[in-house]
Amino acid sequence: MEYETWSDGQEKTTVTVDDHELEVAYYDDGDGDPVVFCHGIPTSSFLFREVAPPLSDEYRVIAPDMVGYGNSAMHDGFDRSIRAQEAMIDGLLEELGLETITFVGHDLGGGVGLRYAAHNPDAVETLVLSNGVCYDSWPIQTIVDLGLPSTIDGMSPDDLQEMLEGLFRDTLAGEPDEAFVEGMLAPWDSEEAVVSVSRNAIGTNTSHTTEIDPSEITARTLLLWGADDEFQPISYAERLDEDIADTELVGLDDANHWVMADRPDAYGDRLREFLAGG
């Protein structure tokens, strides 16, 4: 699927986060038990383009763009931390009338999932974390630097596109999928986006995961990890496996940080098996 097709198929609603009324764009398709996908930085819901839509034959698949990302609100003046994204998810689920879900989170979205599952144990029946931030595993230096206002002083959208393109191409396990790279870059092509991605980066607050005790999570949990990740190494998944009571750890070889892009078939098959209770 191309980014334009994904984008055209999104719905939009308004969610309140810290007294700010923020527009949230989200993919929503299928019937059945809801499965909510949450991406990280610097991506969008398009990250799940190959693994989320096929599940709509059995499940209701919902994949929002976090606020500050994709086609959701990008204007300046609101918090984009994972604490705020957790509030966005809570508001979106209330708006959609959903009480219990499966949560699938990648990167920062994994941190959002950890928080949401810990704070709402009755709402998250199953949890899937893929190369998710946890403990003090983050942020990486590239994101720290991008969050400094001085870094974006004078940065043009073309400069940002060049930087992010290098990041994506260098951290895919195999030959880059051009549709994936183009889709990941598409939202970050404006002056507003330059400021937004920097605000997103400065919102990477390690305290928002170190304050969570994973042993309090009661959801049946799958740690579906790209085994070759240099950003969020699988050693953190092994630590989560020790701390969360009901877990299964699956490391996918030949998969880097963007595990669902590197190994979409294996990722999708294992996810579907887990959702079915296997």
C-alpha cells in the first residue's frame, strides 16, 4: 500500500489531551475484537501498512497517528511525550466506545502500551511489544540531538527529509522498500513538521517508563522483537520477559528496529497466532 492510499483511508476525530483539543487521524477497519496499533518516533501509523490491514478479516483494526505525527495535529504548543500519547489513546478509545483491547506498540508506542496496560489492567487483555522503549533504554542520541531547538534552527524540510531518509535506509535489515521509505518521509515535508518532529523528540522522557513497574502488568504479553536492533536491543525484551508474569518472547532474525517492515510475513503470522490464543 502507498502512503497516499493509507492517508486517504484514515478517519479523524478530536481528542482532549491536557485540556488541548487535538485532531487525531486513525485507520479503522474490520469487525470483531479491537486491536490497536501504536507507532513510535519518527514514524506514523503507516508503519503497520503490511501487518495491520490483513487482520481486519477477523478483528477491528485501529491504528492512530500519535499527536504530533502523521496526519494528526502537528501545530506547536502541546505535549507529545508518551504520557500525553497515553492520554490520547485513552481519549480515542473512549470516543470509539471501546472498553477492552489488544494493544500492539512499537518503539515509543511500546512505551505507551506499557503505561496503558499498567494503568488500565482491565482494559488491556493482550499486549504486544515490538522493539519498544522500556526502563531506561531510550532515547537514542540522534533523537536527543533532534529535540534541541538549536538543531532545527535553520533546518529546512529538505534537510529533515535527508536526515530521516538516511536513518530509515541505514536501519532496515535488507534492501530498502521504497514505498516504506517514501511513506515514512511523507508527513515530515513542511516547516510545521520540522518543528513538530523536534518537539516530539524533546518529549522523549525516560522517567515515563522508569516509573512503570512491568511486574504489575497482568495482560498476556507477546514480545515480538527484531533480534538485530541496535536501538532497542533484544536484551531489553529479555528483561521484560523476566518481569512480566505472562509473556512469550519471539526474536525475529534478519530484522532490525523496523521489524514489521523487515519481516512482515513472519511478523504478521506470529501476531495472528498470538491473537488467536496460540
